Amino acid sequence: MNHSSEAQHRRMTETPMPRLILSLALPTVASQLISILYNTADTYFVSQIGTSAAAAVGVVFSLMSIIQAFGFGVGMGASSLISRCLGARRDYDAHRYGNSAFAAALVFGILLLTVGLLTLKPLMRLLGATETILPYAAAYARYILIGAPILCASFVLNNILRSEGEAVLAMVGLCTGGILNMALDPLLIFVLDLGIAGAAVATVFSQCVSFCILLSAFLRGKSAIRLGLRWVSRDPWDYLRILRTGLPTICRQGMASLASALVNVQAAAFGDAAVAAMTISYKVYLWVRSAVIGIGQGFQPVAGYNFGDKRYHRVREAFRFSTILGTVVCTAAAGILSLHAEAVLGWFRDDGDVIRIGAQALRYACAVMPLLAYSTFVNQLYQCLGFSRQATFLACCRQGVFYLPLILLLPALLGVTGVEVTQPAADLLTFLISIPYHIRFYRRSLPLEPDA
């Protein structure tokens, strides 16, 4: 079936909001959960090797956050511009932004691959690896770096598809790779006896499969955006515009990498078990955060289309519905996880210290989890509508402005409890600062229409 830009425009600007948000959010939530599922599967199978191996996953997660920061950031920057261009019927500009972002992601991935392999062991130490964790972290990171160009490019393709409302196509690509990764993990780690390197090989191979599926959607004309060298911009300002629009995501993911490295360093003072515990509890917490981000990824193209078409009341309606939905999900998850924290940690690693530290960290996270959706969507509202400066500041709050001083201060005051409470405290402060930003945005940038 040929793609119709006009039909897609009507769908995004006229479909009743709950049905539209759900139709876009459910595939993106599924994509996010499948993605975190195979990351969790990596953590689970690697944890069976030993506590230091489990801790290594947390160290390499900082590296993966760097890859994701650029790939997802450039993809989000391009997707925000694309959705507004399509909403305003500027199709050529949409093609230009999509192709330029794809090319930039590949170039960055190649640079990271080269620099990372040349400085592998010092890089792992910088990210928090102790001498006992280092052999596992280096073995895992080597293959992750090899896959960096494909991983960056996949994030861009996925975001382009979502920006035009093709969330199902994006979901198919990610889910196929995720399922394949989960199947390959035990085969490569235990049957072929590759150890922790097997988990990394499984991840990279599955990412290559996802990339091929996503790319085929463009090559078969299933996307409104066409790929071709003639649309790759030679104007530096186009790349600057993409980076500026995606800067909140780049900062958010970059700060996540820095925060992950610092929590590894601080937790390492209390032993490898503390590093492993924080790694596992954070992977569990990511299930809920990923669901919230998935809902937000359904909300953003709707907001972008309708803002571009000056249907401001629909932008407000999209934000309200998404926030209610996300808050309900977070509240339910917080209740379940807090009741079963020890059982969840014990499923990964049968180590008393890991279970004790990780369960307590998870319960602290659950205490503020119901606030997560609102602060996330306020940030995404600013970003998807092109308010880069404000969105960048809000993105930096959670794991930068608030998190960094807390992770340096609280462990010195409270010991391992300080490591456990840092992220929840930063989440609470981010929620509080999001409230005035939300009110100000509605008053200045989303005027009520006479018939709204």
C-alpha cells in the first residue's frame, strides 16, 4: 500500500486523542520494553557468571549510554523537525533532515569505534571498573564498540519512523532484534563458552538484524522519508539545527552516562557486590522508565504535528492524556516492585549483599516513581516543539544539575545508603522544578483557541 502524506496528516490532526496516543504509544512502549528486556536478559545471564561480571554490565552501560546519547539525540532532533515539517507540508525539508541525521550518526559511530578500541582499558577504568571487574568489562565493551555505527544509525531510523506516525514499523525492527538477542545469549555465553563476550556478540548481532529491518522499511517505500545521498545536506546549519533540537536528549543520555560512571565509582568503595546491586536495581527501574519514555514517544509526534498545524488545544489534550496514562503505569509498577524487591533481585543473583543493597535501592526508587511521567513529558513537550534551551536544562536536571552534586555528597554522609537514594532525590527535585516550567509553557506558547 502506498504511503499517503495527506492521509497521515489527517490522522495525526483529526483522530480522537486517546485512540491516537494509544495507537502510537503501544508500539513504542512495546519497542522500549523489548529493548530493555534484552538488556535485562544480558544482565541476567552475565550475572550467572559471577558478581564481578554482573558489575561489568553496569560499567559498560555507561559506554552504551554515550552511544545512545548521540544516536538517539540526533534521531530525536531530526524526528522533531520532521514531524513539524510534515505537519506544515514541507516534505523536502523533512527528507533533508532525515538523511542528514542518518549520515551524522554513522560518522559518529565510526569515530567512537576507533577511539574506543584504541583506549579500551583506560576507558573502562574511567567508567568505574575495578581491577577485578576490568577483564569482564573490556571483553564486553570491545564488541559493543564494534557495533557502535550500526547502533547509532538504528536509533535514527527508528526515530524517523516514529516522527511520521509509523510506530508499528519501528516496533517490528526493534522487537525482532530483541527477541533474537535473548535467544542468542545463553547459546553464546554457556553453550559456546564465550562468557561475557558472548553477551556482547549477541547484542551486536541482534542490533545488525534490527538495522536491516528498519532500513528495509525505507528502501521498500513504507516511510514518507526517502533515503538517498542527494538529500544529505552540505549546509552545516542543518546539522547544527538537528543537534540543537536533539540537544536535550544528548544531554540527558550524556548525563546518564556520567551518572552511571559516578555511581559505579562511588559504589565500588563498598565492594563489587554494591556495583552489581546498583546495576541490577537500575535495570529493573529502567523497565518503568522505558514504558514512560515509550508513551512519550507516542505523544511527541502528535504534539509536533498539531503544533505545526496550529491546533494548540490538541497539543494540550495530548499532554494531559499521556501524563494521566503514564502516572497510572508508574504508580502500579511502584506498588508491585516495592512489595517484591528481594525476590526480583534474587532472580538475578543469589548473593546476600547484592540482594540487600539492590532491594533497598529499588524501594527508594519506587517512592518517587509516580512522579516520573509528569516531569518526563514536560521535558519532551519543550523538546518536540523546538524549545531547545528550556528542554536542555530540564533534561540536565535529573542526572546532571541535581544528580551530580548529590552522588558526590550523599555517599560521604550516608555510606552505601547515599548511593541508593541519590537518583530518587534527583527525581523528586526534577519533578518540583518541572511544575513552573509547565505552567509557563502553557501560558506563553499554547494559547487557548476560542473554540477549544
